[in-house]
Amino acid sequence: MTFKLVVRPGVTAEASRIFVYREAQVRGSGIRFVDGLKECFARIKTNPYGFQVRRGEYRHAMLTKLKYRVVFRVEGPRIYVVQVRHTSRKPSKRFGP
């Protein structure tokens, strides 16, 4: 089955804020985040059911070598990305730790 990734606008805005923050801290770090996010999205599209269900219907995937988590749910051929967050932030009550 071919899956389509649907990224909510809030996720795109949060990823942009993370990019700007990281790039301001260390030049090139924002680019590394974006590359890690793209790689994570590719892994999710390849096998969305290979990730653990954490709360309700939500699954979590970690960025490789970075402490960020992508929260998503699968509905038929669509994968909805609902959150990107740093793992040291307070866990979300809705999506789980």
C-alpha cells in the first residue's frame, strides 16, 4: 500500500520555529534538523505500522541522532502528522510521552 503523508499546518509552523531556534544557536544545526525530519517522514511513509502505538491511535517516531519526536496517526492510506516536539518538553496529555 502506498501511503500519503499529511502534515498539519501547526506542525509545519513548529518545525519552522525549531529550525530558526537551532540555526540561531549553532549554524547548520537547523539544516541538520530539517534533514532528520525528512528522513523520519520517509521512514514513517515506508512502514507506519512499524512504530509503537503510544496513546490511543497515535504512534511516535524519533528523529535519528536528534531528540525530537514525530507524533502521527494512520487512517487508511493517509498518515496524519500531528506534532513534532523535543523529548525534554513536558509530555503531551493528548498524544502521550
